[in-house]
Amino acid sequence: MYYNNNGMIKFVDFKKHVEAGVFDPVYAAIGDDAFLISSAVKMLERLVDMPEINSACYGDSSDIDAMILQYGQLPMMSGKKLMKCEMENMPPKTLERFLKYVHHSPNPDTLVIFAAQKLPACLAANVGKYTVVDCARLDEKMTVKWIAAQAAKRGASISVDAAHLLANYCLCNLTRIEVEFEKLCEVAYGRMIEESDVAAYVVPDGDYKIYELSDALAKKDVKRTYAVYDSIIVNTAPVAVIGTLYGHFRRLLYAAVSKCDRELLARYLRVKPYAMEMAARQAKTYTPKRLKKIVDRLSQIDADFKSGRINDRVALDTFIAETLCAA
């Protein structure tokens, strides 16, 4: 019920999966949001009584024979016990041997969860021996719901516009949003957190500023374009901005013309799924023809700068002006 076509559980469905009480032998919490990974682990931790003796962590120095022995033992005064493994720090041979053992000799009383931001290469050959919990960033709608829930828990309040702006400024990264929200609760103690509070006290992620610049260029909003551009260029070398803009508009172009799903595009372009989600949303404000012209122009600017034919700041200023004036 909670699995997608790839046998993966989305984080938003993992709580229901856990509450159903029918568990898989091994879980791998994988994704780019450390908060969600930690939350997935905590959901399993709550099933364990007396965690001081029924829950243990394993890493790069763990002995594989000791792990296998521990896995097969019964929990003490608890229905379940938990083995938490830091997958990124564990040798591939240890991982493979342990998964092979668990796959052939599953212990229904022991839950195993691996945690990592990226799936190690050695696990690709072991598909079917673990269940992936997708801990990629939530979309904007789910992030706003999470912010509202956090506000309710703290007895605080936040406007819908402020919640959306906070989600966008932090690119839906709950790890960062949690920290920023704590700060906003102190700033707006006793009153509702407004959009102006987020704008004043939360620094937008660099990628969001590029997204905002692209949005202003799409709408040919001269005043907003230069306001955002000035805020970027003051702390970033022009050549770096050119490279970032090229990558951004290239994603938009692929999102506009490709029929591949976003997750496949994200893997192909080596970006996070949420980046492709934002690209797909913004690509709708441009025509494919205009996006192709912009990508080609940025490629030409990059070549002109590298060959010494133009100064990087002059090239970037020219690009902004040309894009605003283009038909």
C-alpha cells in the first residue's frame, strides 16, 4: 500500500507503514534532507523498549561477525530491537556480507536501518535485500504543512505567505528550516510570524537567489531583476554567477523539452530532485525557444570570457540587459 512502483517508501508514507506493524528486514533511509533521515530512524526507535540495551549504532570500525551475532539475538524486555548503521562509513564488503546474511536468515524481532545521503555503489548490486525510505526534500506544499504543524506544536503562529517564503528561501530543506523557524519564533514572540519577518531575518539560499533572478528576467521586471542581481554580485565573482546561471537555464531547458520524469532528469543532470521540481515550475514562464537562446548565449559568454575577449563582469551585465530586452 505504501510502496511506489520501484518498491520505495516515500518519507510521508513511512509513518503509516510503521504504524501498520508489518516490517521489512532492512531499511535504507536515503536522501538529501538530514532531518528526514533522522526522523525515519526515530520512528523505528520508538518501537524499542529499553533502548540502552536494545538499540545500537554501527559504523566503519564495527566487526561484521559481532554484527551478525547481535542481529540474531532476541531483544531483552522489548518486542523489537534496532540496529542503526552509518552506511557511508561502512566498508562495502561489510555491508554486502551483512545484507546477504540478513536476506537469508531474517530475524523478525530485529529492525535494521541504514542511513546515508547517497546510496553507496555497492548497494546497487544488492537491490531487493533492503527497502529504501525516500528522504529527499519534501515539495513546497508538504513543507508548508510541516511548518504549520511545527508552529502548532510550539504554540506559535505563521502566516501562509510567510511559510511559503520560508520554504522557498531554504529550498524546502527541513534541517535548515527547523533552525530558521526557531529564530523566527523568538523574533515574533507573542505574535504571528509574517512574510516581512522571513525576508528580514532569513538569508535566502544561493540557489534560490538565482531562481528569483530567473523569475524576474522571465517577467522582464527591470527593478526586481537589478535588485536581485545586485544582491548576488556583491558577494559572488561574476564568473561564478555565469556558471550558475548556465546550469540553471540548462535545467530549465531540459525541463521544458524533455519527456523524461523529473527524478530521471535529476540523476542525468546530477542535481537534487527538488532542483528539477523548481526548474519544471519555472520553465513554464519561458518558451523553449527563449530558453535555448539564453543557454546558447551563456555558453558563448563563457567561451568569450575564457578566451580573454571580454571581461566577466561586462559579459554578465550585458547578458542581464540583453535578456531583459529580448523579444
